[in-house]
Amino acid sequence: MAVRENCVWKGLILALFLFAVEGQKRPLFMVTFPAVIESGSDAKLCATLLKPQEHLTITVSLLDDTNGMTELVKECSSKPLHRCFSFKAPQVDGESVQNLKVEVQGKVFRATEERKVLFKSYLPLTFIQTDKPIYNPGQTVNFRVVTMDAKFVPLDQMYNLVVVEDNNNNRIGQWANVSSTGWILQLSHQLNSEAQIGMYTLKAFIGDREISQVFEVKKYVLPKFDVTVNTSQTYSVADVGLKVEACAKYTYGQPVPGQALVEVCRDPFPYVPGVTRLCLSKTGQMNAMGCASITVDTSVFFNTKFENSLQDLFVVTANVTEEGTGELLSNLNQQPVYGGC
């Protein structure tokens, strides 16, 4: 994560301390500033002066091998002070280590101190977001592009090129020299009704920078409702029956009216000659909450043919038939129940 000057006051501060060496009556000062400053940003430094015995001038300058010395702050005082100052950080490409020079001067007292500071260029952050991750052939892909600075403040940005590529990297859509409006660039692309199935890519170019985001094209149908099965995780031969609750809800949350068919199956293990998989089923009406409570009589599982396989795994499934349409849907995740004595 980028380090910004407004959040470096805890742990990432360089402090310049200079104490007089002859007694406690001599002046002392401190200058604090971020260790890392964003290139071109509005940076801040703070100066503290204690026990001045005369009129003193504090000068803070930036020393750069290329641009020489730039004076940032000059403050005069004969009284204790604590002030913070803003200055424009220099523009740099990549990173640049420079020296911050602090001079305190009066008629009697004079001191100079230097510390290094890193100026760093942060690239803006650009995001591409689609309105959904999966599209059917023929649907419209709505997407937006947003660029923010290192402080996550949205920017109006011009994009040299925005393109849509299919699963074979063929360019099937493009926009040249488009700019965001109100910080957001909103675009859309109509997929061909015969579009190939696969992963497609959106790309935005800012100069030499490339930002990309993928989405999927495939033929799919959203499930109309989901079916869940609730039952105990273990079952004993002493139980009267296996109690199962089958519930169905539409994808928008409403309960499904209809009828549930619960099936409980058991495979004998270890192998019992002449015994195949045995299944029992029972139906029940869905209540106002979209659930049906059903008890399946499993006593047949514990006859003599299964006496040696009482540690078997039961598998519970449920099918729900929607009232009025007869549409059938099964729960995708079968519920395991461990049987035992």
C-alpha cells in the first residue's frame, strides 16, 4: 500500500533534534516531517522551538543535486513556538532521495542539521467493473472505468483507448480518446447472439499503462428456486424414523408453494451378497414458510440382511414440485447421515 504524508505521523516520521551542549538554558528545536512524501503532493512539516534566549530564525530548505537549494520555510521568533507548514513536494519520476536542511540562527546561537527524505511517484489506481460477471451471448455488457489518486480520490481521466477482446484475443469493440464524466467512464458493448463461449477481456490504456478486467460469456439459466435439506447428522437403529425438513425458496427470497419428495438411500457396506442399494421415499406438502417436515420410516434398513452394516452412510435427497406449474427441482447438495447402533 502506498505511504501518504497524511498517514505517516505514526511510525514513519523523521525527527530532527538538536540540543545545546552547554546547559539547559540554551535553545533547542525539533522539525518533524514524513519519511516518504508523494511526488507533487501538498506535503507538511512541523517546527518546534523551545527556550529561545534571543531572536532566532528557523530556515528549512530542500537540497537537490539537480535543482540546487529550495527554501521551504523561514520563521522568526523570540518566543517558544510550534507551527506546521505546507509545501509543494517536487515532481519526480520514480523515486528521489533528497536532503532536508534545518538552520537555526541568531546573533549568538547557530545550528544546522540535515536529514534525508524520499520523494516517490505514485501511479493512479484504475479499476474496470462490469455489472455482472457472466453474460449470455446476445446480452449487453455494461461496464465502467474509474481512476483514483494515491489517496483514493476519484479523478477525471482521459483514456487513450478502451477495448473489448473475445476469448481468442480478437478485438470486437473499441473507444479511442474517451474521458470520464463526473469521475466515471460508463460504456457498454452488445455481444453477438452467436458469441463464442469463454473468457472475454476489457482493457483501458492510459499512455503506456494497461488495465484489464475479465468477464465470462456462457449459456446459462439462473435457478428459479433453491432446495435445501435439513436433518440430523447421525441416525440410530433406536430412532423411530429419520426426520427430514425440505425447504424451497425462490431466488428473491419468497417460499415456494408445492410438494416435496424426500428420498433416503443406503448402500450396504461391507458388501452383502444378494443385497443391493435400498431407497425409501415419502412426500409432504410445503407450508407457508416453504418447508415440508417429513419422517421416513427406516426400519427396513435394519432387517437381518443389514445387521452387519449398521455403520453405513445414508444419503438424503429432496425433489420439490412447484404448485401450479409442475416444475421440478432437486437439491444439488445431498445430505449425508451416518447410521449406527
